[in-house]
Amino acid sequence: MTQYYNYGIGLVLSLMLGHGQAAERITYLIADHMVDVVSGRLIDKPAIIISGERITAVGTQGSLPVPAGAMLVARPGETLLPGLIDMHVHMTSDATKGGYNSLGTSSLRTALYGAKAARVTLMAGFTSVRDVGDAHFEATALRDAINDGDVPGPRITPSGPPLGATGGHCDNNLLPFEYHDISPSVADGPWQLRAKVRQVAKYGAGVVKICATGGVLSKGDSVGGQQLTLEEMKAIADEAHMLGLKVAAHAHGTMGIHDAILAGIDTIEHVSLIDAEGIRLAKVHGTYLDMDIYNDDYIMAEGEKNGVLPESMAKEKMIGRLQRENFAKAFKAGAKMTFGTDAGVYPHGDNAKQFAWMVRLGMSPLQAIQAATLTAAEALGQSKDVGAIAAGHYADIISVSGSPLSDVTQLEHVGFVMKGGYVLKGSGIM
């Protein structure tokens, strides 16, 4: 007999903590349409069979029979997509705590910000994220809590504290000398930085984050100034890759981008001042570019109120337009682009607002969606698990009204979220 289910968060958590008793459940999911990000086609009347947390079959209604005893989950009038992936978030950051406002926040409090942000992010349709920097492994602990079923949230690949040079973007430059406040991941020279890679790996990092150049929200540095040498970045990349970890490099500046690519860094973040040679190098080396082109809107509108330093506001004003122009150039040239927003610099849950900017700057809606699914999964090294609705993948699936291929802003209004076969948002009753 076919049954209908709509799981709320509380029931899902109780099932997740129920010692695997729900692992054998079979779900039959149907809707009016499905975006197949692999083929690039819109599939009418899709049907998906899910066993436990993974997809076992994908077909169409009528051709794919309903298994006996399956739970039927239906989304009439809606379009299914793979769960979205944001490659650049700070789950434990609060956008309202800019500049000196951040100094009164303890690591315990930031962890609680993260628990709230995790739920909001998941409900917005982002079932996987890459967290690229916190101070004390709070996002690593959040990942473990989500994996243990203690709190709801996306799949997190965390970096732990980002690696950088003394006084650079990854250091804390807000306090004077007598406080001796140095960020825990700061190091100078290839061997010190190799040791820091080993340290973040020891404490659970799933990716290594470095600061190759200055930044917008850091105090006292030039946004485009290079802060790690080619030798230092190559040492980090070699050590991380030896340990099986990928490396993400914060890099706004032109020469820092060049050297990060030449060092073998896997993804370049922000990429604001990339030039034609940087784009060429990225294509030759297969490096992914991860450009946060939405958050300029939020920083310029709300930054001053949130305590963002005047020098940071000036840097953002200088760099925001250039970053968007260079996004369009890099995409047009054929560089590999992923979806990364810098969530935490703006409020969590608004991640999908970036899609409209990606389309405005030259991508089709399908290409923008692929950047946040198929391509992001490839960049994470998780393309066998996430990023597509396909047999063997986790049943991380969302739906929206209408077709996001004709109106990408539909992704700002996700009505249904399934993660690992559990319906976390939206009714499944036909």
C-alpha cells in the first residue's frame, strides 16, 4: 500500500537518531519537471526511487513503477533539482558583527550562530557547503553535530582556521601590539606553513584555506597585495595534496591569483582583479574560479551600520564593480566557474540571490545552476555523491514552482528540501 509522508525537522531528527531503523525505507518522489544538470535537459514527469539516503533509480512516471510499500512524495506543479552547493561560506559568522563589533563574540557564541545558520541554509535549498574559514574549528564541530543528527544542516566541508602570513588577511589586525593577538593559523615560510596544513588536517579539516592576497574586510592591508610567495603556496598545496586535501586560495590581487594557480591551488576565491593571463592560466591548469558577485550589494547597503571599517567600505566600493566585470570576462573565456557567495558576510539563507547576478553577467540559468551543482561537486571532489539527481547519489533534492530555467530567481523561493532521503521542508502529499 502506498503511503504519504511529510517529515518535520523534529521527526527527522528523531529518525536520524533512531539507530538506523529508517535506513531501509523506500521513497518514490514525483513532480511535474526535473532539471537534469548532466544532460542539460528539462525532464517532464520525473520519478525517482530512493532507498535509505541514496537514489537507486531515476526515470519517468509510468515507465518507473512504484515499489511495493514505498512512501510516495509528490510535488505537483513544481520542478526538481539537485540540492544546491555553496562553495564559499562562513557558517559561524554573523553579518551584523563587522569590524570591531566582532571582538565581543566568543568562540562558543560563534558556534551557536553556526547552528542557526546551518538550518537557515538548508531550508534555502543548499544541502552542501564548503566552509572556508573560522577561528577555532567551530564549523568542524558543526559538521560533526550535523552528521551525528544533533542539529539540522547541510553537508559541510570545513577548512578550520585559514592559513596566512603575519599581519595578512588571515591574521587579526584589530588590536594593538600589547595584546599579542595572533590568529592561530598564521605562519611564515614554507615549512611553518606545511606544519599548519598538518595541524588543520589533524583537527578535522576537509579542505585547506589560505590567504594569498589582502582582503576587503581586513584592517591595514591592500586588497590586491600579495601576502604569500609562490614558494609558500606551493609548499601548502604539495602538503595538502599529499594528505588528500584540496586547497582554496583567497586571492583578489592579480599576481597573487597567478602564483596561486601556478602553485597548484585547486580553487581561487573572489578573483576580483584577475587579468587575461590569469584567466589563461586557470584554463590551462583546470583551476576553478569561485567569485562572490552578489555580496557587494549587501556590504554597500548595510556594511556601515554593521560596523564594517571605513577602509573596508572604500575597498569594497573600489573592487565590487571590477569583480563583476571580470566574472563576465572569465566566463566568456571558458574558465571553470563554481558558485560561492561568502555567506556570513551577508545574512545566511540569502545564498540564492547570487544566481540572478550570474545570469545578468552572461550565464544562462542552466549554466548558473550547473555551477552550483555539477561543477561545484567536481571542485569538491564529491561528484559521485552530490551535485546531480542520479543513481548512487545522495537523495539531496529540492523543488521550486515553475521552471528556474526560464526564471532563475525561483531558486530564491525553494518550497521543498530533501536531504539524504528525508523531507525537511514542504509537504509530500499529492
